[in-house]
Amino acid sequence: MVLKTKPSPLPSPLDYIPPTSTEVKVKSTDSWWTLAELPAVKAAKLNANDLCYYNFKTRKPTEINWYMEQKLKCTKVTHDGKNYMFSTSDSPGIVYVPRMGVAPDKSEFPPKQEQNLNIWIGIGAKGGTQMFVMGIEIIEGFLVTVNSDMSLQYAAIHGEGNRIGPGVGASGGVCVFLATGVSEPIMFRGLQTGPSSWRDWDFNLALGAQAGSLIKSAKLAKFKPIIDALKKLDALSPSKLRSVVKTLGPTGIADIYKVLLGAKATFDISEGAPPSMLIFDIPGAGGGTEVSVYYSINTFTLLDTGRL
């Protein structure tokens, strides 16, 4: 079921048209991210989340879904059924973008905040099956980041995907997330693992209660500070991390910020890097019986987000 919420009161009426804008009829190949690459949108220095606000006056994912249904008349949904997608058949299916050469009025979207790190860390519960050369994988995760004003922001995500590679069996486990280039939680919507690192295959060896991953020590060393920080918080599950972050004081938030800074240096994350997601299985945290060597491609959707 699509996750949608009718705003009360409405931040913008359904017939709202941003001043000095140009309408764009969406196609099945479009998304908020591709529309943000249009020359007029780039010239206005708006990202995908800004463009949603420009059209609807909201940044909340569930409210954006409501506007896409009620205003654009979207009917096509993502693979997991939780979000609307653009389709050529949408009627009217009209999205508004700034007019080329005319700067949008500042009242049409909030001023950009100070530069955030745009790095998120988190924990996930992961399960999958492999049958010969194909398999499936499902992940539930909870991620956090610290903004430039030292406020804590969180995002609950759901991922589904395919495994490609030889193997057989089924297993589950715990994984850590490192998301980069994500300036707004809405960017988790449609974020996909895989395309940027086809050379990075996952080796999964799960035998009974001693489940784990056959991994390179160098990869473990990079993720170790993140794993250690989550262990220190006793937050090695999405539900535990969600519970813990609600009680964090300034010192705890500062500790997470230090981990984010460390990850930026360790993984050599550059400013303006495109959105990406790295997932790493925690050795020994899982169960099942599986022997496989696979490459996984997961597509994520945003379930919930907020600030603390």
C-alpha cells in the first residue's frame, strides 16, 4: 500500500502553480531526480527535494505521495508498492519547474541551510535466498545523520533487490549502512546499490548458527569505527537504534558526528558526491544455511523520517 498522508492544513492548494514557472508533462522515464537535471532546474540550483517543495510546499515523503496522487493523478507505484512513480499515462501529470533565466522567488522554497556532511550511518536486518545463479534480498534499515546545526535526523528505509551469482540456500543477518551524498531524506527514495561498484562482489558463507560473511580484512577495517559506535550504543538492530537516538543528548550526538567525520576521511568522500549506499554484513551476526558468491542490487524506499 502506498504510504501517503493528507496534510492538514494543506501547504498548497491542488491548483497551485508556482509563479514564473514552466510546466513539464512527465513521462515513464522521468523521476524527481531526472527532472532536477533539467537545465532550468540546475540553473536555479534546485535539487530533487527542492523541486518537490517548489511544486507542493512540503518535503514530507508521505505528503508528496498524496500530492502525486491527488494533483498529478499518478497511479503507477514502485516495486514495493509504497510510493508513486511518474508515468506517461498520468493525467494531467504536470510538474512545474522554474522558467529558464528567471530566478525563483525565495519564498517559493526555504533558503538552503549551512552545508551538511550529507553522510548517514545505520543498521539493518537483512535476509536473502539464493538458488543457483539468481536470488532475492530484503533489507529493513534505520539510518541517522547529524546536521550542521548539530540536530539529529533519522530515516527508516526498506530495500528489496536481486542477487546475481552462483550459490544455494537462505540466510539472514545484520548489516551496517553508509550512505553518502544524501542531503535530504527523500533522496533515499529510489536509491539503488550496485551501479557504482560492479567489481565489489559479496561473498556469503552462512552455516548454521555460525553465520557470517567471507570478507576482506581491509573492508572490515573501514567499517569497524561505525560498527564499534553502534555496538557502544547497544543499537545493533533498526528498532534498537530508533529507540536509542531518542534519548541521545548533546554528547551522544557529538560522538556520532565524529564517526561521520571519520567515515568521510576513511572512505575519501568528496564534496558534491552523488547519492550512494554501501552495505556491509557484520561477521557472525546472523543465521541460516547458505553458500553463495553473489552481487546484490537493492532499491530502497523511504518509510519514515524526522528530526530530534
